[in-house]
Amino acid sequence: MTSIGRDVYRAARSLARSPVFAATTALTLAIGIGTNAAVFGLVNAVLLHHAPYDDPARLVMVWQALPAVGDGRLGASPPEYVDYATRNRVFSGVGGYSGLDAALTGGAMGEPENVSLARTTASLFPVLGVQPAFGRLFTAADDREGSAHVAILSWGFWQRRFGGDRAVLGRVVRLDDQPYTIVGVMPRGFEFPWRGLPLSSRADLWIPMAFSTAELAARAESYDTRVVARLRPGVTMRQANADVVRIAREMRREHPDVYQGNTHTVASAELLERDATAAARPVLVTLSVCVVLVMLIACANAINLLVARAIVRQQEMAVRRAMGAGVSHIVRHALAETLVLALIAGGGGALLAWGLVAVVRNAGPDQIAGLTTATLDGRVMAFTLLVSLGAALICGIAPALRWSRQEPQLALRHTGRSSASRERHRLQRALIVFEATSAMTLIVGAGLLVRSLIQVLTVPAGFDPSGVAIVRTSFSASRLRDPVRRHDAERAILERLRALPGIPSVALTSHVPLADERSIGFVVDGGDPNEYHFAANALVDENYFHTMRIPIVEGRGFESTDSPDSPGVTVINRTMAARYWPERDPIGRAIVWGGRRLTIVGIADDVRLTALDAPVPPTIYNPIFQTESGATRFAVFVVRFANPDAAPSWLSMRAQIHAVDPDLPVFGEMMLRDVISDSLAARRFLVELLGGFAGVALLLAVIGLYGVLSYVVASRTSEFGIRLALGAQRAGVHRMVVGSGLRLVATGVALGTITSAFGARTVGSLLYGVSAHDPIVYAVAAASLLGVSLVASYLPGRRAARLDPMSALRGE
């Protein structure tokens, strides 16, 4: 330890005498270490950090699919859930849940609030292996039809709504006008459904599932129950999949009247954690590849700086060798210097990583599971230390080898400037080529994603979002029992909002494009009654298409006369018309939904419903004042302003809703253009990160090129002096230096083009409307890299061209 300590102390003193070199090298490495640690922190939080449940690696989700219909991500109906829970041979426990919203009133002072609920079976929390912070979980008695209503609060909701009051147990809150007694509070950090799971949103409260008799009799009418199970010890995923497939096959055999036509249900099991992180995995893998390249570029720059320093100090090392210092001493000294630099860089990199993780945690998309919990924990700090030590080893090898291999007599006979070898020049040039290759690869990747984002932004949404605001409310179960009362309230709110100044048009809908999703099953009238199809669905009023500026391309939209007493009508979109009536006019034809025949009266233009880069699904619109369904509880008021740049008065709109019914929760106020922006959050997040890393790579590559060319000019001063003394033109010397730099970068660009073409599959799945081999992106990337390299080469070239021949020769 004493010997190592002395080596480190001497290395620190040596570096202190060259502060510019030490700072430059440490900063270069800090950038590489910091970006790597930050991305590893994200990977650790999203892909490596386990869900907050007991032994989460044994938790699975059971999914169903209807392959003939094209729907591959369904839950189960209540009877199907019971079958999976009771017939399986591979699970130690099975739980079910479904999500819904409710209006919360009572229990604390404050306005009515819309809250996210999860209906759960009593078995769910034991399957997850969690206990409440205080209070109790649901019992089998709670999970029966007709039992007393109870609820469990999440930790965050308890803190926010009840101020962390532990006397909350036994208090009553009203959910959709129904009283629920609070029986427990879950621990801090517990979250279910876990962020990222399909078909679910994080819950504020949990209530018992308590399937009704009607629900248990409806085998294939709803697939809203998601199934979570725990594998028995020793059971593999292959065995679990085989078992759920067996159960699904038995259900089809026992209920042929239900599973007929194209409603051929198949089942599968997926690990819960893999399900939740599936969407984030390609993004984080892409970022990981990028930061590794950034780290390698940083190491290449550091090696170039260390090699240049080694050449300057070779006489010093020769003196040490001549005075008896062994090779091991020289190697230890070189590695000690790089170790000190790497540790300094590691500290700076940790600070940089902390800042980057904080930015990503606050600005990243909410859909990625675990992203909001990303931090520099012990695992990340250990990774940072490992990267720092690895950088020290990599960067210390070159100077250590150079000093250990040199002959003392030769080194003492020549100055550091004149003893530059071809081997050293080859190493430096190879490193510059490598940096240019890596930078080209990153710039191409970032360029493809930027171009893809531009393509997505040019996709017509199918509606005009400028100057449009949305305001949401929901109606409780008691209000739903009387449709007339609900419709009167909705119409009154529409009139009040329309009366506000600067608002020419207001409409009502149940679902907003790019924000909400709903699908329904239907049968084409006149077709096979056992052939079911699925389409996106929204309930809208007669002003919706006008307010959203969605053209009706054929037929008519809805009218005020489309009431519950009039014949059922519907409007479909272009995609649905082309799919089901490709050679016929669908106007006047009909579909059957929920046992009711709906005549098609109009065709609306296509609207992007799920994402701008997703295909337009077949869509069915129903008159909101004619249709009763599960969607009628939701009311979204779409408000268009005469001045598109006007700032909406949310308080005024909220006041108009509460003037009609003070118990209605008001939530989700936002501009429609922000809805579109939020739908692109994940894509924009990746573009910004990858663009930032590409910029860092470009900067490091340019700095490396500038440093190498500056050193070349300094080491070849006498050569340039002789050339100028013999009549060489200064412009020719300038071109020679610039040309040598550009040749290196051009070689890197060529190699980077090849590696980018082979590595395009890494980002291929993230692109939209752009080929992974888009020539424009490759050309712009090459031009950008060559352009900044020309600037980096210009200054050393000018320095060489301005040399005074006599002064240069005298210096030798």
C-alpha cells in the first residue's frame, strides 16, 4: 500500500505541474463517464430495477387474444378469470384487477375530484406479496356481491388528500355517490398497476372487485379483467404458457355457443416486469449503444493527449531508466497518472450524471415504468467507479508501453520533438479515424430520428387543434340511472360554455383523439352473425365534427333529432368504409352493436386516434344523446376559441360546470395542441437524448482532431521551416495540414457510413416514414462532420503556414 500511495502522490504532483493538460484530459473523460453513468442509471431504474412486489420475477400476466379479429392484448371476462384462477396447475395464486375512474366527494374539504380506481380481487395483494402500511387488506367477505363498500388508499393519495392523518381508518368517502369506508393505506413506493403495464393506469384507491351475478354470467362480453398470477416454485414460463393454453382450449370446448365464428380465444403468459418495460427496452438499448461510443471517443481523445504528453516526457523517463528505475516502476507511474485523472473524471462524471438523471426524471415521458425513480444509487455509483477504473486502464496502456519500450540511450540523444515515430503517428491517426467513425454513426442515428420526428409532425391529425381546449367531467352512477337528467346537465353546460366571450363553438364527446382509447365489437348487418369485428369508438354530439373541423366526406353528421326515440344511426370513417364496403356505398347500410341496429348516415374523414405514427383504425361514432353505454359517464367538452392564440380561462369554464352541478369533478383541462405534443413525448425524448449524445460525440471528435493536428504542427516545425525556406508557398503548407486532417475524417466518414448501414436495425423499429438508409441523412451527417473538421483543421494549418523559417530552424 505504501508503494501504491507513493506512486499516486507523485502522479498527482506531476499532473499539478501541467494543469491545462490535466483539466482537458479529466474533462474529456468526465463527459464519457458521466453520460454512461446517466444512461446506466436509467437502464437500472427501468430494466434492472425490480417491481415493488415480493419476488417479482415470478409474477406473470395472463393475456388473451382474438387472432381472427386482430386483437392480441385482451384481459379476461369475469367467468374466464374464475376459470384461470381455479383450473390452473402452475400458479400458487391468481388475482384480478380492472381500472376505472370515479368522482370522489366527502372525506375531506375540497372540490370534487376525479380519481383513478382499481377494482381488485381479494387475492391480488397476497399474490403481489404486499402488506398495508397500516390498516388491513381486503378479505374474501369484502369480495362478494352485496358486501359493505370498503377502500384502500395509496400512500401518495393519503398524503395529498388527507394530509397523512393516521385517523383516516374508518372514515367514509363517496365514490360516484356511493359511500366507501377506508380500511387501509398501502406503503410508500407501492404502485399498482405498475407504470408501463398495458391497459391500465396507476390507482389512487383500490376497491374490491366483488363480481356481480350478471358479470359472472357474461363470458365473452367484456375482457376488462386483467389477470396476475404467481408461479409455483420450479415452474417455468414454458409450463405456464402450456397450462393457460390448455385452460383456454377447455373453455372453447365447453362453451361452443360463445367461442364461435372468429371469436377464437387463445391465451398466453408473460412475465409482469417484461410486459411493463417492453416499450422502453429498444429506446434504452439504443441509448446504451450511443453512450458506449461516446465513452470510446472520450478515451480515444484522452489516449491522444497522453501519448503526446508521453513523447514530451520521454527524456525524463529515459533519465529514470538510466538511473536504475525498472520497467515496472515506469508502468506503475504511467498507470498512477491515468488513475488519478480517471478518479477526478469519475467525480466530475458523477456530478454530470446526477444532473442528467435529474433532467430526464423530470422531463421524461410518464409511460416508461421506473423512469421517475431513476437515481444514482449504489449500483450506479459502483458502475461509475468501474467505468473510471476501466478508463484509467485503457488510457494508461499507451504511455506505459511507450515509456517501457524505449531505449534510454536513444531517448537521451534526441529531443521529444524530433523523435516522433511513424508508429506514434499511426496510432494518433487511427484514433482520429475511430473517433470520426463513431461520431458519424451517432450523427446518422440522431439524424434518422430527427427526420422521423419531422415526418410524424407532418402527418395530418385529421382535425384542427389550433385554439381548441378540452375540459373533462364525469357523472356518477346515480346520475347515470337517469339519462334525461344527465343529458339536461350536459346541454346546460354546453350552453353556458358557448355563452362565454370569444367562444363560437363548443362540442361534447366521450373520447379525445390521441388521448383516449375505446373500442367496441360489432357485426356487419347482413353478414355472418358470428363474425365479430372491432372498431375504435367515440360518442359525440351534433357539433363535434364542426368544432373539431373533421370533414364529413359523404352523407351527414349527427343532428339534434338523433334522440333515444329515433332510429339508431352512426357515422363511420373512411378506413372503415373501405375495409367493410370496398366496392359499395355504405350510406344506408347498417352495423349491429349491443343488439341494436345502427344505420350508417355519414362518412367522416380519417382521424389519428392512438398516435400520429400509428395506422388509422376503423372508427364508429355514435350520437351521445342517443346512445347509452359504459362511455356515457365521461363528458369531454371541446371548446374552440375565435382567436386561436387566446389564453383560455380555465377558472371561468370550471365555474360554468359547477354552476350546473357543484358535485361534478372538473379535470384534464388542456389545449388540444398539448394533447398532440404529449402523444409525441416518448419519440421527442429519444430524439433529444440521442441528438445530445451525437453533439457531444461531434464535439469530442473535433477537439481530438484539433489536438492531433496542433501537435503535428508543433512536432514538424523544422520540416515546415525547411519547406518554406526552399520556396514552398504558405497556402500550400496550409492546404497540406488541412488536407491531412480532412483525409483522416473522410476515412472515418466512409467507415462510419458502413457501420451506420449495418447498425441501422438498432433504430429501425423507432423510425416512421424514413428508411434506415435514407441518403439525405447520410449526406447531411457526412457534410456536417467534414464541415466542422475543416474548421478544426484550419487553425493548425494557418499556424504552420505563418511560421518564420529562420526562427523554426534556429529552434532546432
